[in-house]
Amino acid sequence: MEAEQLLRKYADGTRRFIGVNLSEVDLSHASLMHINLRNACLSVANLTGVNLYQANLRGANFNVAKLTGAKLTQANLYGANLNVANLIRADFSQADLRHASLLRTEAMRANFCKANLSDANLSGAILSEANLSQSNFCGANLSEVNLSRASMVGANLVRATFRRTNLRGADLSGANFHASELRRVCLSGAKLVEADLREANLRWADLSGANLAGADLSGAKLSGANLTGANLTGANLADTSLVYTDLSHARLIGVDWRGTDLSGAILTGSKLYGVSRCGLVAEEVTCDWVDMSPNGDGSEIQQLTPEQVGDVFQCGLAECAAFDRSGA
């Protein structure tokens, strides 16, 4: 079907265009609100600035289509194919993208606020600076996605997969990552305040300089992760695996890490005021000195010999100051 024919029928009141072939069609800036294009083929179509508000696009094919600045608010895109499509600055707020495929899609600065992308496949997509706040990515595949500086505040990321994903500088405050796969992800400088990371797999992840204040990391796997300079004030690290994790200069004030495995971890320069007494596993920990000042301002530095390190972590860091006073 040609663009002119579709637009003429739409103007006459027709809304049902199920399974129509519109590949390579130019419908840029057209207003097609409430249209039914279920299972339609729009591959390589020019849909720049098109208005598809509340459109039925279930199972539609937008492969390599151009949707720059398009409006798809509250649209039904269940199972749709948006592979390699251009979605830059497009509006998908409150859209249904469950089971959709967005492989290698370009969606910089796009708006997916409150959209449902559960079980969607976004592998290799570019979503830098996109708005994904309060969106649902439960069970979604976000492997190798560029989400740098994106906003995912309050997003549901339960059981999502993030292998080698770039989340540098992203705002993930209050997001739910329960049982998610985050191996080798880049979260450097990310904001994860009060995020739910229970039982998440963060092995070898880069969390340097990240803000994890108040986050729940209980039961998480952080073996080999980089947490240098990270803020973990008031975080829950109970039963967390921190084997060979780099926590140098990290802010650990008031953390709860009862039952945590710190074997081989680096804690030199970490801020440890008010850390609860706990039965830690702390073999071969590296820690030349710690900051025991209430505000982590370096006013109460405690130097530790290699012999003292094991004793400090076995007896509880609340007693760390006693070593300096006694010279033990």
C-alpha cells in the first residue's frame, strides 16, 4: 500500500490496516492516532515525527525504520520488531513493548517513562541519556546496551540481564535489580541510592565512584568487583560475597555486613565509622589504614600492620580504634 492511499483511507475514517505492507513508505509527520497496524510491515519506512498515539502495532515489523521524534505514547507494540531502528528522541511513554525486539536500536534521548518492556530483547541497543524512569524491564535482555547517563529511577529490573552493559553515570535510584545478572557491567559514577540489588550477580562489575547509599546488596555476588571510592553509607551488605573486591577509599559508614566474605578484598583507605560487629570471613585482606572519623573526613586515621588486619576484622571494626590506642 502506498502512503497516499493509507492517508486517504485514514482521513475517511478507516483505522483497521491489519497486516498491510508499508515497507519503505514515507509517512513522516503524519497523524495516525488510534490506527490499527497489527502485524503490518513497516521495515525501512520513514516515520520521522509520526503521531501513533495509542496505536495498535502489536507484532508489527519496524526493522531499520526511521522513527526519530515519533510519538508512540500508550501504543501497543507487544512482540513488535524494532531491530536496528532509529528511535532517537522518540516518545514511548506508557507503551506496551513486552516481548518486543530492539536489537541494536538507536534510541538516544528517547522517552520510555512507565513503558512495559518486560521480556524484551534490547541487546546492543543505544539508550544513552534516555528516560526509562518507572519502566518495567522484568526479565529483559539488556546485554551490551549503552545506557550511559540514562535515567532509570524506580525501574523494575528484576531478573534482567545486563552482561557487559554500559551504565556509566546512569541514575538508578530506587531501581529493583533483585536477582539480576550484572556481570562485568560498567556502573562507574552511577547513582544507585536505595536500589534493591538483593541476590544480584555483580561479579567483576565496575562500581568505582558509584553512590550506593542505603542500597540493599544482601546476598549479592560482588567477587572481583571494583568499588573504589564508592559510597555505601548505610548499605545492607549482609551475606554478600566481596571476595577479592576492591573497596579502597570506599565509604562504608554504618554498613551492615554480617556474614560477609571479604577474603582477598582491598580495604585500604576505606571509611569504616559505625560499622556493626559481625562474623566476617576476612582471610588475606589488604588494609594498610582506615578512616574511623564519624564523617569520613580523615581526622581519625588508623594505621594497621599486616598482623593487625586479621584481628581487626575478626573482632569487629567497632573496636578498631583500640588497636591504635594500645599500639597492639
